[in-house]
Amino acid sequence: MAQETQQRWNIDELMPEGAAALDGRLARLEETVAHIEGLRPLLAPQIAPADFARLLAALEQYARAASELQAYGELWFSGDLLDQEAQAFLGRVEQSAADLGNRVLFFSLWWRALDEENAARLTAGAGDLRYHLAKERLMSRHTLGEAEEQVVNLKDVNGVHALIKVYDLITNKFSFTLEVDGERKTLTRDALGAYARHPAPQIREAAYREQYRPYGAEAAVLGQIYVNRARDWAGENLSLRSFGAPIDVRNLANDIPGEVVDTLLGVCEEQAPIFQRYFRAKAGWLGIPRLRRFDLYAPVSGKAERTIPFGEAVDTVMEGFARFSGEAEALARRVFASQHIDSESRPGKRGGAFCYSVTPERDPWVLVNYTGEPREVATLAHELGHALHSLLARGHSVLTYHAPLPLAETASVFSEMLLTDLLLERERDPAARRDLIAAKIDDIYATVLRQAFFVLFERRAHLLATHGATIDELSAAYLENLGTQFGDALEVDEIFRHEWITIPHLYHVPFYCYAYSFGMLLSLSLYRRYKEEGARFVPGFMRLLAHGGSASPEAILAEAGVDMRDPGFWRGGFQVVEGMIAQV
């Protein structure tokens, strides 16, 4: 089989008639919404199940059409953030989505207010939508009146969401330069980030200083955007919706009890010394008295990692899938066969990586910025794991096939572990094996502890922001957070006071990041079971993924034998890390 080459995705299937046909698409959405509005008189506590099913079917039709239009705009914009036509298209779609969404909002408000007896009667016959309807009712006590909800939707599009787009536009225009071996390079942020793993300590430090240079210069503006994000979040959710704490909004959206999140974050704080001991040991391997924050991801062998061609990366990832399950490999390959991957790194393109699952009928789209760094092979495995998750759940409704956020990282992290095992099996050189294991521990740190401490910072930062804290005070709080996280195991330079400003998730999706800690610790425990059970484990794992969002996280995990309320379960993931450290 010929090796895959770098490519840009094709999004034409979402809108074969082209962007110029937006008016026609919006007109058809308008017709669907008018049809739903025409069914509004049916809403009564004693509504017949058949009429209720008609309403649900119409709402699914609207959700499918709106999702495809939104996805076309998002994917076009992500491919080139500076394309003014893409910006205008997406802006118009978002405004129309807010307007049309407001017109069908009446159903959600009626459903949340319905009495328990009739809600149970209707839910019982709703088939695949049962959990979707049950989850919708979780918001009952936090729901405003119809007029107020409509104002909030309109306010978000032209208010805080627009402000966050400004953050994206500012930061994606940043250009970075770095001198390496006498050559001055102009780099994207993703390409610059690769130098955090360079064997030369002075290059690592220079890369970090260059990354934080423009963020530091714009700290007053970017920090103020965050402050207003936090204030808007509090104003809507604490003052109007009566949530007890800012993080409660995310917990309810995830259908994860607050005490479970508290347990998860508490265990991460408790287990931080495991990584601190690792960092002290790593300093010894590198021959230095103490790691600097600049050295966190340094290769322990002190050797430069080789550049891996894209085709080789794809083949390696696919082999990892194939060894686990032929079905998993076949589904992952669909992303390439359908031209749904944008892999090249280029100016103007959105940084980072993501998998965008639109509707069950469409193969997911995957964005990576592949430059050949070995760590990006793991990123490719991660995003294709997300795609596998979506493809396995494609038998569900558009309203139930997206995995709940805390489980959304399960397949992605598991796919990374498959890759790591394959690479370790191939590698015979003890020094290279140690590098592989150490690099994986570095990644686990970044996915578990770092993300948990982001959320711990967010909990404090939202409180500070709503009480008038300055940007300098928020930065000081972040440095204090790093001090707790690393103890005396790392020396943290003052420049890292601006790190929080560089994390898009803190702006885009407040309190999102504990999903990474949740997903990684869950996957580590599941992977340990896979190593013990072998092929017997595969069907149950694929079944877990196939649930998508059709059941609660707690129910899905209980079926897999996991009690997410048990601190011992989360500690089990850290035990896997301790075992890996012992192998280095």
C-alpha cells in the first residue's frame, strides 16, 4: 500500500453547491424552523407520543442541517483564519444559527418545565433519544424565560464569542523566529513548540522565551479578554442561572457530579509528588542538579529526534490500530479515503489539532499540523482515535452520537498507548527505549497533571476576575499554581507567568481541561486491563465507544466495570505511571 502524503481536507461534500449558495441553505433552514414552529400548538402535558415523535424528528432534521452548515464554516475558517470570506461566512452562519435557534428554543423550555410523570411517559418511548431528553432536563432549575434565553443567545454571538474570535485572530497572527545552528527560522507556534524537546538546553530556553514574547507584549489585551470571559460566565451562570460555582456549569453539561470532579482533581493534587520525583530523576539523567521549566520535555538521551515522514507516521499509527482490531484500522483509514484530513502546517491555519464530528452520516474531519516531530505521530494517533470513537457511534441520532466530554478522550488516549507499545516493541536500543518511555511519561504529565492544574487555576482565576483582579494578579496566581504543581522539583522562570494567556481552552471552553485528566487516567486503567485480557477486552471496549452520547458517563463506565466515584480508581492510573517510571 502506497504511503499517505500530506494533504488538505476537502469540505465540498458539506456544501457541494459552494459558499455562494448560503442564501439557499439558510432559506431551507428557515422552512424547517417554520415547520417546527407550526407544531408548537401540540405541546401540552398530555401530548400524544406520535405527535411528540413528529416534533423530535423535525428537531433532528434541523440539527443535522444546521450542524453541516456550521461545520462548513468552521472547517473553512480553521484552514485559513485570515481568509476574510471564511470569516464573513462563519459570522453570518453563527448569527443565523442564533436567530433560528431562538425560534425553536420553545421546545427545550417546555420540555424542561414539564411535570415528571408526563416527562417519564414520553421519555420511555423516545428510543435513542432517551438520554438526550433526560440530560436536557438537568438544566430545568437553571433555565430562564424564553425571552431571556433568546437574549443570551444573541448576546453570546455578538458579545463574548466575538471577543474570543478577536483573541484567535490576534494570537494566530503571531510570528516566531528562532536561531538554530546559525540559521534564523521563521516558525508557526506549532513548529516552534517542537523545540521544547530539542537536546540543546539553550535552544529549549530560546524557544520558550520566543513563544511567550508576543503573548507577554499583548498580555494586557489578551488578559483583559480572559477577564471579560470570566465575568460574562459569572454574570450569566451565577447571577442569572443560580449555579453555585463557575465550574458547576461544565459539570452539569458533562453530566458529571461535582463531587466526582472534586475527587478527580483532589487525587491529581495528591499524586503530584509522583511526577515531582520523576522530574528529579530526569535531572539526574540529564546531568543537571535541577530541571528548569525549560527542560521539562527534554529528551533524556540528549540526542535529537529524527524527523518522521508523514507517510511513515500514518503507517505506524495504522499498524497500532490493526494490532488491536482490524475494524479499528479500517475505520481510521476512512478519514484518509474520504479526504477528511488537513495535515500540513502553514501560515494562517489554525494551530494545534482537532477532530470535528459533524453528523453520523459524515466521516469526521481531522486537523493536525504535521512537521515531522515524533510527538506529532502521537498527535495523529490521538485525533484518529477521536475519529474511531465517532465512527463507532454512527448508528445513533445526530443528537446522541457525540461522546460526552469526559469520555471524549477515551479512544484518543488509548490510541496513543497502542502506538507507544508498538514503538517500544520495535525498538531494541536500551537508550532509545528509555527515551520513548520518558517521552510518554512527559505526555502523560501534560495530559493529566498539567490539565488538572489548569482547572485548579481556572477555579481561582474566575473568582479573582469577578472581584476586580488585575492581569498581574492573575499571572501571580498562575505562578503560585506552578509552584504547587512542581514543588521544589523544578525551577520556574518568571516568563511562565504568561503561560495561562497562551492556553486557548481557557478562553474557548472554561473548565474543559479536566476532561483530559479524566480521559487519560481512565484510558491508562483500561489499557492495563487490555494488557491483562488481550483479545477478550476488545469487544467490550468497542462497545463502550459505540455508546457515543446515548447514555450518561456514569452508566457507560458502570457497564465497563468502572466506578468513577472511587478515588482508588483514579489512583490506579497513577500506579500505571509509577510502573512506567520504574522502567526508565
